[in-house]
Amino acid sequence: MNKLEIKNLNVSINDTPILKDFSLTVPRGEVHAIMGPNGTGKSTLAKALAGHEDYVITGGEVFLDGEQIVGMEPDEISRSGLFMAFQYPSEIAGVSIANFIRAARTARLADGEKLSAPDFYKELYSRMDLLKIDRAFTSRSVNEGFSGGEKKRCEILQMAMLAPKYAVLDETDSGLDIDALKIVAEGVNKMRGPDLGVLLITHYQRLLNYIVPDRVHVMFDGQIVQSGGPELAEKLESEGYDWVREARADKLVNA
Amino acid sequence: MSTTPDLKFERDVGNFHYDTSYEFDAGTGLNEKTVDYISDVKGDPDWVRDFRKKALKIFQDKPVPTHWASRDLENIDYDKIRYYLSKGQRASRTWDEVPDDVKNTFERLGIPEKERAYLAGVEAQFDSEASYSNMKEELSKQGVIFVGSAEGLKEYPEIFRKWFGKVIPIGDNKFSALNSAVFSGGSFIYVPPGVKVKQPLQAYFRINAENFGQFERTLIIADEGSEVTYMEGCTAPQFETSTLHSAVVELVALKGAKLQYITVQNWSANVFNLVTKRGLAMDDAEIKWIDCNIGSRLTMKYPGVVMRGPGARGEVLSIALAHDGQHQDTGAKMIHAADNTSSNIISKSISIGQGRSTYRGIVNMPRALKSCKNNTECDALLINTNSRTDTYPAITVRGNQSTVQHEASVSKVSAEQIFYMMQRGIPEDEAMSLAVNGFVNDLIREFPMEYSVELKRLIDLEMEGSVG
């Protein structure tokens, strides 16, 4: 039961099919990486799972620990336990990070339940210490004027505070220098454990040097074309994606 | 943490009314007889009756200003409006003496509770007249006067008459003339030299009757070196037909005085709210308008400060929120009339759906003046693509010995921002509300605590159900 199960998912943007019968299962507790060339549908997968209205699901199912999340509103999907770290997080002027995370936490409370402010700040500060984030950070407006590294750290902080069952990290390594990359990877590694399933979407193998995945999947033209262990990522790094294209072409010719 | 009492202020909390019998009713329509009726009932001195009649003539002669303002003004039917409705003249000093139906109204709006919590004095106006007026005893001992305008003009004529109609002349505009003809209710406040009133004085304006026009008249005089904050709140039930609220507020800050006037307006969506507000600041005096316009069908309001004495300061901080079918036409007027005067205007407007916001500003600095400063910032936030916002700043600076600064911005709450917040588990209406609160946050921080809490809550409620 404890798995993120994607079955024959078909997703279109403006009537153009992007994901084609995409299937993947990520058991809770494992880290899976999805790699693939640009334009192959990796980010579409992330946005569609999160319920973005521009990404139209034309077929298939997604079960989060057995609960169907296709058709749910994005906020319901989030509260069901799916977190997405954005490639390009939005800026929200005038809303501090602390207040933003508080609003997200409050949205998870049952009617009549109240968030204890002292407990909340205690937890927030201890998470920030772990992620090596300066405390002054919480009073800044969400993502406003942040560097690429700050934005990604802010995403990881939110993830830590919202304690999702599954996290989809969409190109979290893009725009990061090596130091920032290490800090983000360290943050994810600290949260790794039996309660969290991670789907790492990345174009480069570099991130996988720091977050070693349990499984690696290669995505091409809206589908997974090959799966394997961490060694598959190394093969992609040394040989590029051309062999994937060729293997795919062969598969289509032989079909 | 905050010790602010949990103030309840809901958008729909004002949407109720009690059937009330009125002892005095001027009937519908406006002519000299209406004015005479009001003067008779109120026992006006002759100079007031003459003032009213002169104003009626000016009102009738002045055209509706549709050459610059909304054509919606043409939809006001003056013949169908009731101009005076009251149960009597004298405001009660205790809530126990207030008639039950009126008392129930104010209880439901939480006024006595707020008075106990943090106010120095309260006046509660029900349709045309104040039904309750009370102030803490220590303030009256210090010589502070806080009464209804009718009582003010009868019992303190020497102060009242000196300033009444002087800051805003009858003919300032069509609606100031209308108010001058039929005014009733409103507050008269006098703060003696050097007296600093620590807690705010509050007036609460309630429209209860249908087809009614509320025309309160407020005059506040802060004598030399004194300080006072006045807050007004407004609500009306949602009727089938439109209601008119046309107030005139005059402020006078004498040498070194500080006067702050705060408005929380939460009118229902069929109120025409056409209000003239202006302050006169003498040497080193400071007048600050904090003006928040939520609700109404059409609001036209441009609080102003005339900086008459050297070193005077004027400030307008305003927030306007326009929903579907609403037009917030607001702004500020800063008239620099002495050296070393400075003014600051910060206006934030939020337009939702078909809602429309307009900013109009006037800053005037004559050639001969030295070292005057103005800063104007206008920011507009659009939610949904249909909303409309316009900015008409008019800055007239003659001579080169003064400085002005003007900044304007228009931003949108984007679908991506909303998706981002929703991905964190925040429901769509709360996400909108967060974005709006974020937009006004730096301004709200300038407001008194009780007020900013109330305003944030009001914005939250206003954003509920704004999602299509």
C-alpha cells in the first residue's frame, strides 16, 4: 500500500500529448531518479502529479498510498502528502517565509485545532539549523530577490516543515553552484528514511553523486524506456543520451 | 505575542436590519421643505438654517461631475431618497438607555465590546442621529469634547462656528453642498492645547433603513500641541435599492498638533459613498488620513491636507479593494501653502474580477514656496484579467526649490503564484488572501495594531468566495 503508483498516465498540454502511458511505482522509503534529455516530459510529470490545471490528464491513474489523486485540487493533493520542489519557485511579495509555512501548516489542521506559535518557531528554527539557513531568512518575503541557491534551500525547508509522504524534486539542481548543490543534497539526505519516497527529476548525473538513488529511470518521449540501479546514471553520464534514442528507435522499428 | 483582543469583523456581519419605527421622518425627495423639516426637528439656530438653504441652492445648481467622474453618478435618484430618519435628538450616555432595536444592532456589530477593549470614547450613529455617545471620564476632565455635531453646534458655538465649513466650503463639490444642506449626525471633537489622547475615539456609522441617505458631518479640532486619533467604521445591510452616504469631514490641527483619522469602510455593494474629507494643518502640525475602502457600489473620496503653516506635514495612506460591480475611485489631495511643508501619499488598490480601481491625486506646490517635499506611491494589484485600474496623478510644482517623487506600479497575482501556494496545501481563496495581504503588508504595518488586525481579517473574508 505504501507507494506512489503511477499507472498508464497520459497528459496533454494544449492538446499535445506529452506523457504517453507513463507508469512508475515509487515505494515509500526509496529514492528514484528520473533522467532524460530536455523536452521529454520530465517536468510535465511533476506538474501533472501536483494537479496543475494546464497539464490535462487524459487517461491513467495515480495512487498515493492507495488514494487516487487524479482529479483532486492541487491543495488537496499537497495535503494528501505529495510535495513538489519547484524548478522555478514563485515570488510572493510581502509574505514572509515564516508566515507562508505557517499558513501551509495551518491548512493541515483539523477544524478547531490551533497551531502553537512557540512550537512552530522552535521546529522551524531547528530545521533551519540543520539546513544551515540563517534565522534572518524567515522574515524575508518568499523567494523575493533570492539567489538560485536560496530559492532551492527555501524549497527544501518547506519540504522539511511539511513532512510529505512523497516529494517530487523538479530539476532541483538547476542553477546551483557546487556548494549550494551539496547543501540541498545534504538536506534531502537528512530527510531520507522509511517515511519518505522521493522522485528526483534531473537532467544531469551530478546531483546523483550527492543523493544516491535506489533506482534510476530513463525517460524519453513521454515514457520510461529503461530502469536500473545507480550505475545506469553513470552510463548516461559517460555515454550521453544518444544510445537511449537509438534503443528507442529500435524498439519502435521492431514493434 | 500579540495581546490584541480577538476582534470579530465579518463582511456579512453588517448584512441584517431590524424594522424600526422612527419618530422623525423627512419623507422622500429633497426641496426647501425637507431642509426646513430637518432644521425644525433639530432646532437649528438661524445661521445653520441659512447655511443649509444656501447649500441646497448650490447643490441644485451644480452639475453632476460626469465630465471626469463615473457616469454611474447619474443613477442616483434624489427624489427617492429619505434624507432624515431618527428616533430622537439626544444620544444616550449608557447602552442601557439606547432603544433595544438600535442597541441590538450595535451589539451584533460588536461596538460595546470594542469600547470596553480599547477605545477612549464611542459614538454610534443609527441612520441620521447618534444613539449613543460616551467618553472616558478622565478625558472630559481634561477638557476634551466628544459629542454629536448637533450638540457641538449648540453647546460649543464659539469653537464650532469658527471652523465649521471653513476647511471645506459648501460649494467645494456637488456632494459637499448636498451634505451641507441636509447634514445630521457625525462627531464634534475638540482637544485642548497640550492634551494627548492616548486611545482612539471611535464613531460608528450604521445605515439601517432602505432608500436612505446618511449625511453625517464631522469636525475635529486639535488645539496647539495636542494629539488625537479618531476611527470611523461604517456598515449597511444589503438592500434591493441603492443607498447614499455623503459625509463631510473637516479636520483642524493647530500649531504642533497631531491628528490621525482612520476609516474602516465596509459598505454593502449598493451604497454610493461620496465623501469629502480635508484637513487644515497649521505650523508644524501633522494630519494623517488612513483610509480603507472596502465595499460600496461607487466610492469617490480624496482625503486632503492643506498645509497652511511652515513645517506642516500631511499624509494619506489608503487601501481600496474593488470587487465585481464595484468602483473605488479614491486618492489624495496635498496642498502645500507654506515653506518646509511635506506630504506623503501611499495608495494601494486591489481590483478583483470586474472590480475597478481608480487613483486620482493632486499635489500642489506654488512657485514662491521653499523646501517642500512630496512623495507619492501608487500600487495596483489585479486579480483576474477583467479587472481594471487607472491612475490620474496631477502634480503641479511651480518653481525649483521643492522636491517631488512619484512611483507607480501595477502587478498581477499570477496563476503560477496561486499554484505554488496551493501546492503547499493552501486552499485557493486563502492563497489569494495571502497574496493580497502581502501586497498591502508594508502599509498595514504603519497602522495601529487593533486596526491592522481588523483589516487583515476583513481582507481574508473579502477574498473568500472571490474564486470563480
